[in-house]
Amino acid sequence: MDFSTVDRRALLRGLGLAGGTAALAAWMPAWAQPVSQGLIAPLPTVSGDDITLRIARQMMTIDGHRSPAIGINGTVPAPLIRLREGQKIRLNVINDLDEDSSVHWHGLLVPPEHDGVPGISFPGIKPRSSYLYEFPVRQSGTYWYHSHSGFQEQLGLYGPIVIDPASTDPVQFDREHVIVLSDHSQLSPEAIFRRMKVNPGHFNFQRQTLSGLLSGRDQKLKDRIDWGKMRMDPADISDVTGAAYTYLVNGHGPADNWTALFTPGERVRLRVINASSMTTFNVRIPGLKLMIVQADGQNVMPVAVDEFQIGVAETYDLIVTPTEDKAFTLVGEAVDRSGMARATLAPRAGMIAPVPPLRQRPLATMKDMGMDMGGDMPPRGVDPSAEQNVSRTLATPGTPAVVPMAGMDHGPMNHGAMDHSAMPGMDHGEMSGGAMAGHDMGSMSMRDFGNAPQVKRGPGVQTISPMPVDRTGEPGQGLADVGHKVLVYRDLMALTRNPDVRAPSRSIDIHLTGNMERFMWSLDGEKMSDVHEPIPFIEGERVRVNLINDSMMAHPIHIHGHFFELVTGHGDHRPRKHTVIVQPGGIVTWDFTADAVGDWAFHCHLLYHMAAGMMRVVSVRPKGDAA
């Protein structure tokens, strides 16, 4: 049977309990389903030098519910494109929609006219027409592709890319699986955007409550009063949550239980892609160590972790080596803990594993405001107030929220290894630990433009971080106290020497700005539609870029046409990436070589933030045009 085309509603009807009804089987949570419930559905794959991709509207079935979608060649996600480094590829994209469309090859180094961003060196693909993308494949690794037109990406127009290296792959494995994480809603993306513009907290069902105060689960009374005076909501971690989203693995919901097979003892490579529109995921496989071997398609020194946070548009490759003849649950927990994507790794079809419950949702701290006050960490445990996303019903009774791993490293982070050169003149010693404990919040302005003189004043800038710090040595929000090893950016080291190790000739600051109370987002206080000049670079120059997050929300920032090296203290083996999460109140510094002449998009990869204006054009001019 071809499971890539079967209607999953029909499949679920065939999985009822003996003597029961199909309706009962579909209603029961996944952990209570019969063992035949696991869904083996390989991603459709296309390869060769000439590939045709047809964009069209379709329906998809998620956890038994039909939903409108936009797919490619009849599938969501779009087919896996399998290429080889060094080939020249021709991709004929046919737009069968009644609106313009596009395809951007995320992370691929292509000519600007084939980068696929309408209005920036590319006209878009008109309705009922086609566009031929043609370019040499200059790299290897795990990447993905998606629409850059309107909200089509939210409706399902995304797919994975795997490029095999021209020579021997330094990552050895026996089997591989591509894991595409995404978010999907029964609401139209236009409705989601409109509701957030009217009320940015529309989808946040996890705000603080009186019962949370009385039980000690939320902020203490004094902190709540102080935050209330500033009109700040510490539970505002994600704009769109499990109240609107079902979280998917390869197009399948948590109750579908997409299943990947292995043979005990095999080295299994998992190529994890965050193709969601708005969701940061925390990924773990309870009972298995995760050996990170690649980030954003670039090989890194292997590093063993128990969990990693993956921002929108990032990719991570990892090796797992399950030795037991049993199933394991792959958990992709939304950063705000309002739901999860769920899949199973198993030696045989039909096996299931315990599904851990959603953990306590995180609360923002003073550090997320750009003020490290040395405050207490939020309590751990299962949050009974978590909203009723379908994945919440999957938790196996008695399964702890955190499954400790044998031999894991509980040691403290090595802050001494941090490279502070990214922030000249800033005394990091004064900003860490409890140095700010007892400091009066009111004595520090949250809107002092003296800290960001290039930021344009206006209602779109709610806050300016008074004391932003480099947070690349920290796990993401809610992961500082989970009790096991979580990947941080400073763990990543390039497997080979960086191709350009020159020192940067200049440095620029770019502030990530917004008004969370009005859902306004921008860069340096200006939204895309109000900016007429691009950010200029000269071909071949080395530039240091400091991304300063003045908001209380994490932003995955992506630059087209280039890779950059994170300034994380690893010299000529700094990790190369195309997308990086800038934590709230944090700074991320990277160096890059402006080696791709043309105009390129530079933006936050949260879809609705980009649509609201958090985007700019980067222009790399030829050397001869420098004057």
C-alpha cells in the first residue's frame, strides 16, 4: 500500500479496537490506541537534473480532520528534493494557483534572480504560469524550500532538501530519516494575522491566574505588580500557540503518530528541519542521547546532548544509536509548552512508546527584558493550566515530564570560555549572576533611545533593552533548569576551518524592535514598507554584525545568499549558519563575507513578524561600484 497517498481518515477507520467502533478509536488519545496505530509514510522524493514542481491547492488530513492546504505535487510537506553537490539543477516550478507564488531555496547559495523572494531580484511566479530555476549545486547538507509569497508557507508550501556531498560524507550512518517539523491551523493565516493585530495575546491561553499566584506556580505578587505597571506579560512567549496550531511531523499530527524504523544497534541519522511558520521547538527523544553532527547544513564537531532548541528555519542533523528492541518517542515540544509534535522511532511498525506530558510553560524574566536582575527561576513540573492542544492528551499516565539520562553532564556552563569581543566596552561581569539582585526596576528606563541612537522613535518601538547580553552560552527559554544537557550555540564548532578567517573591517549594530502590545515589528524601529534604502555592503568585505534584541520575544534571524560565522570563542572553527535565534534581551554577533553580489532578503523568520515589517534588503555591490 502506498501510505504517501492513502487518506489517513480511512486509515484510522481501520484501526479500531476489536469489538469497538472507528469513532471510538479516533477519539482515544494516542497512547491508548491499539499498537497498529503507528503510521509508516515515507516522504515522496524527487531527484535528477530536471525536476518539475507543481504548486496547487489541496486538502490534507491531520489527526482525522480535513484542512485546506497548499502543496506541491499533491503533498504536504512538498516532496523531498534529493540532490548531489556539484550537479547543475533545473527546477521548473508551475503555479496552478489563482495568485502569485514563489519558491525560496532556504540556505542554498544561488544567483539572486533564483533566490525566490518576490520584489527582490525576482518577479514572482504569476498565476497559471511557470518559472525555471537553474543553478549549480555548490554545497551539501540538509536544507529546505518554501514560499515567500503572502502566507502560503503557513498553508503548507514547504519541503525538505537533502544534498549529498560530492566526496565521502564525514558523517557515517546506517539509516536516515528526514523530520520536518511544522505548525498547521484550521484558521486561515489571514484570520490569525488579523486577530493578533486586534489583540496580540489572542492565542495565549496560559496567562497568569489567581490560582497560579496562590499555588506558587506563577510570579510572586510583587513581581506581578511590577510587571503589570510596565504592561508586560511574562507568559507572552509565543504569538500563535497550541490554541490555534496542531504541531506536525512530516505533515502528520501527534495522534497520527508518524513512525520511523530502525534496527537495534544502527547509527540512525535524523535530519531535523523546522519548517514552521511561528513555532520554536524543543526536541528530545527520552532514553536516547542525541549526537549533533550538522547545523544549518554545515558539519560540526559531534556534540552529545539530551535536548536542543530549534528555531524557525534552522536545521540540525543528529545521530542516535538505539540498542534496545523497543520504541522511542520523538518529542517536538512548542517553546511555550502549549502542544507538541510527536513521532515514534521503532524497530517494527505498530510499536509505541510512552509520551511525556507537557512541561511547565516558561515565564519571561528580567533578563528577557534586557535587565539581568538575578531573579529566581520559574518552578518546574507539569503545568495543569496548559491549554487543551490535542498533544496534551497523548501523555502516558505516570510518565515524568523530564526523563533524566544516565551519565548526563549536570555541570555548570563554562562562562569563562565566552568570547566577549562582540560587545566592546561592555562589562559582562556586572551583568551576570546575582550582580543585579535587588536592583529597582523603576530606576532603569525601558525606552532609553540613548542605548540605541540609530533606532527610529515611534509607537512601533515599545522597549529598548537597557543591558542586553550575549546569551549564546545559554539554552533557550524554559530550558535552563530541565535537569539534562541542552545544546547551546557555544557548543557548536565547525568540523573544518572556516573558509574566510580575516578579521572584520567594520562593525554594524542592528536592533530587533517591536511593540508587543500592538503587534508591530521592525528592524531599527522601521518596518520594511517604510525603508527605501538597503543595508549596503561591498563585495568581498568582512563585516561584524551585532543583532541586539530589544523585545521580550526570541527572533530567528535569517540572511539570504550567505552564511555567517557565530562569534562564540572558537577562532577559525566558529560555526557557520544561515539562521540564528536571538534570545529576548540578548545579543548575537556574527561575522560574514559579503561574497554574493546582488540584493538579498534579511528578516525575522517568524512569518507574521516578517509580514508586519521585520525585514530589510541587504545589497552587496561589486567592488568597482564602491565609490
